[in-house]
Amino acid sequence: MVTLVAAATEGLNLWLVASVPVAVIAAAALVGERAQARRVRTLVAAGRRLAIVEALLANIPDPVIMVDRRAIVREANAAARTLLPALKIGHPLSFALRVPTVLDGIEAALKGGERISVEYAERVPTERVFEVLIGPLAPREDGERPPGGEAVVLFFRDLTSARRLETMRVDFVANVSHELRTPLASLLGFVETLQGPARDDAAARERFLGIMRDQALRMKRLIDDLLQLSRIELRAHVQPQSPVDLVLIAREMIETLAARAQAAGMRVDFEAPSEPVVVPGDRDELLRVVENLVENAIKYGEGGDRIEVRIACEGEGRARLQVRDFGAGIAADHIPRLTERFYRVDAGKSRAKGGTGLGLAIVKHIVARHRGRLAIESTPGEGALFTVELPTIAPREREPLSR
């Protein structure tokens, strides 16, 4: 009996010894499965949070970029990619934005743990000013870090319009005070004359009233031109995108100015392709370009019998508008300054013809806003040639034309 009990006990011990490794392996497997399940749940939760972050970024109209502690881009919305075309996920931010103040700001935000603000300006293709708010992403309440480790969010706020508006106000006051001083002084002098010595002189009164009317119209033209120039400058960083037929608007403006050219003893010859030449633009502004160039040719092309207006497609994606007069021409030293505000080759002659000195400045700013180029060529005695080059829209990319 004792022998049987001992044998049974020995067998049980052997079974226990043999089953321990199995139990350990089973327990390890169970723990591994649970750990794997936790990892899967964590990855799923992180994926959900990442999807939410992407959705939030996509609906923010201003550029937003998220980078890690090494300034590697982790996320960016569509506005950021538009602002920085070279921006790529997984690449250093410095590949797309080489601004030391912004890159130093990322490091400072990580070290200090607080949001900081820096400014930077772009010069090409147009001047733009941005305030960049740089803030570190704080860990969650449960202590979990943001996806990818420590991260920094850059929020870009466009200050261009505000800065342009501020500059516009200053320039407007300075220009108006300078250019309106003479006509206002003339009006005041004539009013005092009509109230005094010419009170009962009917002939003098009629003559003075005519001069006063001309001065008032001059001030109106000046203010209208200044306001238009200010509006163009305010939107200079926004490229127009509406499809416009350059041939159609040039023909329309030439028909409008034909009577004025005829009164000046000139004719306007127009040459253009039979098919539309479509450019991305603002119709009213492009009308003003043609109007100012043809008006200038009528005013200052005296001595010539005609004005030539030509439109052509130059190579891939470029249109060319040319306005040529056959008048006295312009001396070479004046050409670089013709597009400056209030610059006149002959100030007295310009004022006598109703010029404000802003026509070519308006043309220059409109062409720049349309991402085009303005060139002026002239030889004294042989007239002047004004050339505007603009990008075109390929037929397959066109939407209905703006009329």
C-alpha cells in the first residue's frame, strides 16, 4: 500500500514538473496576445486621431504645417501646399521654407514650451507678409505624446492686405495733398475773383467758370485714378483666374476710342487672330490696360497718322498685346521712369491734355497682378511701342469666358 502511494505521489510530481513549462508558455502567450491587442487598439486610436487631424487641417483656410522636433514635415493642409509648392510630407521644412527666423522659432518653441510669433516676407512672385504662430503640441492628459513624438504646429496668417492698406492710406494722403494743391489753389483764386473784381463781368465769369470746371474734372480724374491704383495694389498678391478673351476686349475698347482718335486725325489699325486668345484675368482691369495704352497713343502720338494695335500668341502659354504710335517718340533717359506715379516727360503738356501721370503706373500694376510683363521701346522721331505679355489658358483648361 505504501509502495502504491509513493508511486502515485512520484507520478503527480512528475506531471506537475512537466506541466509548469506549458503553463509558463501559455501564460506568456496570453500576455503577448493582450499586449498585441493593446498595440492594435493604440494604433487604431492613433489612426483615428490622425484622420481627425487631417480633416481639421483640410478645413482651415490658412496655411497650417505640423513638424516634429527635427523640423520634418508630418502634416500640412492644402493652403500650405499652395503657399509652399516644394513642401513634402517626410521632408525637412527647410527644403520648402528657407527662412532662418521660422526655423529658429521651431527650436525656441520646443525648448521653451510656449507659443511664439515671427514674421517673414516673400518677394517673388509678389511681395507678401506673413505672421507665423509657432506652438508646441502639448501631451494629452493621460501623458501620451502626439503622433511622431514632440511636434510643433505652424499657423500662417497673411498680413499682406493689412500692410498694403496701411501703405495705401499713407501714399494716398501724400499724393493727394501734392497733386491737388495746384487745382485747389486755382479754384480758390477764381472763386475770389468772381466774388470781387469780376462780380459783374459776364464775359470773365463765363471764362472763369469754364476754367474752374476743367480744374474740377482734373481733380475728379486724379482721385479716380488714385483710387483704382490703390485697389489694384491692395490685391496685387491675388492673381485673377477668370478666363478673358483678350481679342474681344481689345476690339471693344478700340471701337469706344475710335471717335477720339479720328478727332485727333488718326486711325486705329487692329490686327489679331481669328480665334480667341484667352488669358486668366480681371476683365475690367484688362480693359483699362488697353484703354490707357491707346489713350496715351492718341494724346502723345501727335504727328503720326495712325495707331497700331496687335495681339498675337507667342510660343507656349504666352499672349502679346502691342500698341504702337508714330509720334515724336520718347527720349531714352525717360523710359525707365515712365511707369512711376506722376512722372511726366512734359508736365505742362500732360496736364493740358487731361493726363494725371498715373496711366502707365496703373498699367504696370495691372500687368504685374496678372503675372505679366510690360516693355516700352521708343526712338525719338519714330514713335513708341508698348508691349504687354500675359500668360494664356490652354483650350482644354478653359471655363466659360468672362464677358
